[in-house]
Amino acid sequence: MSEQWAYTTKTWDRITEPLKPGAADLAVISGQLLLLAERFDSLNALVLGVTKDYLDLPWPTGSNIRALDNASVMIRNHWSGESGTAVQGDWCQMPLQSESQHIVLLDAGLCLLGWPDEQKQVLEEVARILVPDGMFIVRLLVLPHETESMPAVVQAVRAGEITDLSLLRIRLWMAMQADGIFPVTNRQFWTFLASSFPDLAELAQCCSTDSAYLQEALSKLQAEPVRNFAFAALEDYVHMIDSMDGQFSVKEKFIPEYHLGERCPTLVLRKNAA
Ligand SMILES: C[S@@+](CC[C@H](N)C(=O)[O-])C[C@H]1O[C@@H](n2cnc3c(N)ncnc32)[C@H](O)[C@@H]1O
């Protein structure tokens, strides 16, 4: 399990916005850091995953920033925080003390867990480790109000409307779920693309990538463990948070203006006192 990202790690630098946080998303977090610094003398911060863009946020002096990721290969290759600040572990069972963190951040990773139980378990764990008044800022990938089909996505690629692989991933993953595949897997994603684009050069050209990269992704497919994606609507997440006995208050729902931004909202949640 922990090495399941071994191939992904080699291609990680090709992952672009909106599968990574954009400037507007980071600005939301910066604003919350200012507010937290007024309430707490120094911050214990936990990054779920190894999103290194977070390291460049305007952290208050004395902040202690750590990462929690279950893949040692991702920690080794992608966490550029100080040595020893990344912990290997599962978000569903965090190896951290209750009420020990002032802020927890997660970028576009909840959909990698099962919906709804595992994703709710992560929210429960975050509520457990946050101090009262601590913040959980999570960028979600959510289903659009109007779904589209898998063939419609292929048509959009050919029409030049999906210009890179990150945009294609988000649109096709969600179209696959809308067409009844649940959870969507990395293998199904690549297998469908290969059958829809027998000439990989065509896909590469439409999505500003190169055929060799696509070819390699396809050839690694069977060796790679299956990775699942499970999406829900923003309303489903808000409903889930509301069902958690008042553990969190939703302080902000930020919808960015970049392309597909409506599918990438950030929720700013405050942990309530018991
Ligand atoms: C945070 S997510 C999404 C990436 C993010 N958008 C970014 O820009 O870095 C990817 C990370 O989540 C980690 N991960 C996935 N499921 C996990 C789990 N249940 N527990 C701990 N880490 C997990 C993976 O190992 C991977 O490094």
C-alpha cells in the first residue's frame, strides 16, 4: 500500500492546477493564518499529504509544520519540509494526540478515500486532533451540478476544449462516476482513454503532453496497484459536516474563478469547543 505511489512520484511534477492549489486557494489559507496568529502564540500545523506549496505560505514565526502521508516514497521524494517533519501514517487513524494541532490542511485528496465512510472518518480524525477554535481547510474535488458522459468528454478533447491532463482527469473521472462507475479507478481511466484514442499522438497533442508519457502511463498500468476515486457534491460534504454533532462550523465556502473552479471549492471549517 505505502509504495502504491511509486510510479506516480516520477510523474508528480507533471501534475498541474487545478489538481494542485492555485494562488487564490493559497490566499484563502494565508488569510486564516493571520487570524489564527491573533489567537494562538505559535501554530502546530498538519498537512495531509505532501503538498509542498503549503510550505511557502506566510506561516507565523515559530510554526511547527508537519506532513502525514501513508506513502514513504511520496514523503522521500516530495516533502521539502525540514528533515523528520513528515510522518508516515493513515489519515483514517492519525498517529497524533487529541487536541494537538491548530490547523490542518488537505488539498484535493479526500476523494482518494471511500465515500462516505472513509472520508467521514478523516473528518472525525481531524476534529479529534484539532484544538477548539482550530481550523481545517480542505480543497475538495466535487461533482458538477450538470453531469456529462464519458463520450461527451472525449468529444470535448477532440474539440480542443480540454487542454491539459489535469483538466482531463477531473472531467473524465467525474463523467465515469456519472456513467455508473463507482469508485472510478486509475486503470479504468487509462483503459478508456486508450480505447478512445488508439492514436495516442492525437490525445497528446490535444492535451499538451507527449505520446511517450502517455505510453509509459499505459505500460505501467497493470504493475500499479489500483487507486480509487470517489466523488460527491459540495452539498453532500456540507450535509456530512452538519451530521457530525456540531464538531465543525463552516466558516467559508470558497469557489475559485479558474477553469473548473466550481469543482474545486475550499471549505474553511472551525472546530467547535465540545
Ligand atoms: C494530498 S493528495 C492530492 C495531492 C495534492 N493535490 C497536491 O497538490 O499535493 C495525494 C497524497 O495523499 C496521500 N494519501 C492518499 N490516501 C492517503 C491515506 N489514506 N492516508 C495518508 N495519505 C494518503 C498519497 O500518498 C499522496 O501523497
